Amino acid sequence: MEYNTTWESPSNIALVKYWGKKNGGIQWPANASISFTLSHCKTSTQLTFFEGEPLEIEVLLDQKKALNFIPKITQFFERVASIYPFVLKGRYEIQTSNTFPHSSGIASSASGMSALALCICDIAKSKGLLKEDDFFRQASILARLGSGSASRSVYGPMAVWGKHQTYSGSDDDFAIAFTDIAPIFRGFCDTILLVHKGQKTVSSSVGHNLINNHPFSANRFDQATEHMSDMQHILQAGDLVSFVSLVEREALTLHSLMMSSDPYFILMKPNTLKIIEAIWEKRQKDGVLWCFTLDAGANVHFLYPQTDKAEAILFVETTLKQYCENGAFIHDQVGLGPQKV
């Protein structure tokens, strides 16, 4: 039996960060997180599954063989097999592409693994193993088995992953959509400033493991729990002033944890700091409520309201672009989630 399916799934950018894993489950977060779902930064994955043949995986990234993807995808299928045993009983042809640089801190694992999970769920639904009502929750569960942050990419405009007392229905096993937000945040813009388009020197998986023996881990988890509650009120009220403060504090906390771990490491580049300082200077000078956040990488997510888009884009062109590798950046905004192609 042959199955064919194609999904596009977006990346996401966490506002309250997930950093560290909890014991007791596969990819359980040490603290809850909440993210914006992006629109243009996405992965498109076409999957062809020949059921009944020996397990074999062929992956093409941008039409070129990607042998380095196979071990992670194999591990993913082995984990998924506890839910859907059929995944280990067939041959796969996977063609995938990103609209943004891979492994540079724009959560390519989130979009890539969520797209793959959606394809597997599509097959499960075709086989009568999955009901339509459960489709996206199950896709989130599967995506989590490949990449924790991927669990959030199956929902838009925002998603919460990790059990938290103030978010009804939140869970460590899967993400939930978060839609109780003020209008100003629904069309929020994110220009990703590509300071470094190459692969990161330290992977997120390695970074997550270093939190286990981190001297500040307990305080960090308490802070994240408090920030999740604060962020809920901020998003509901449309409180931009508090939003700017909390989002930037979260970004800097994430990187301070990296710099104070054992072994320690730095993913920011000199131009990362120059962009941050330029945004601060602009905010102080002109009173704009624009801010930044960072994922686990050197690139900067420059966040601003849709109403300020024209002025913010001009700021990118005249001031921030010079700090990007080859002047590269991506204009994006909050999106609605994945799409079947």
C-alpha cells in the first residue's frame, strides 16, 4: 500500500522559553512555554510511504540527499511506533524544504518535526486509526517526540506547551492553542534578523541537558512559571509596555543560562548585541514599543505591532540591516498554523 501526503508547518518563537527537560517522560518540559506561531518561516514536507516493505528512509532537503537527517528521523519513528506500530513497517521517501536557513536558531526542528508528525497523522487517519477531532492534538503529541518545541507549531496564532495551573487544558504531552489574546497581538510582526546563517556551535539538545545540574535551574523554573501567569494577563489586556519588558527578560535569561552552565557556551555574536542596543536606543529615543527576543542562536527576532510596520521596516533598512549576514532578514508575522498541501 502506498500513501502520499504533504504538509506545510510553521516555525514558532517562544516568548516564555522552554529550557530543560523533566524526568518521567519523553521530551517533557521542565517548565511551560508560550509562543507566537509564525506565518512565512515554515517547512514543507512531502512524504511517500510504501507500507509493508523493510524500513528504509530516504530524505531530500532542497532536492539534495540529507543523510544526516536519517538518524533523528529513525529515532522519531521508533518513538512513534509505541503509538502507531505501522511506522516501522515500510519505506519512506521524504522531500523537505525550509523557507529559512536550517540549524541557525529559527527552530527548524519545530517546523520540520511538526510537518513530519502531521504527515504521519494523515496516514493514521487514512488507515482509520485517528479521528478528525483528535488530529491536531495527536500531531502535537507526535511532534513532541521529535522536538519539544515542535509540539507548539501545530497551532496558531499562539500555543502553550507544558502543564500550568492558569492555562486550562495545558499538558506536558502536547501543546494547546491559545487564542484569548487582544487584537493587537494577532497580527504582531516579527522580522528575523539573520546575524548568522550557519549551523549553531552547540545544539539545543545539548543545551537542554546542561540545565539539569545548573546552579540556577530551580530559580529559573520558578521564574518561568511566574512569567507564564504574567504573560497570560498581558496578552489578554493588550499591555504592550509589560509585553516588551517580559519578552526581553526571557530572551536574556535564556542566554544567561547558556553562559553560566558547565560547560558554558555563547550563541550570540557581536552583531546580536549591536542589534539589541540599536533597538533599545530607538525605544528610548522615540518611545516606540518595539522589542526583541532570541531563540537558541545568534539571530534576533525583532517584534513590533502591525500598526508600526512601515516605520519598523524603515528602521530595519536604515539601521538593523547592516548587522545581518549579507544584509539578510525575513519579514514575518503571527500566523494561523499548518496547512495540508
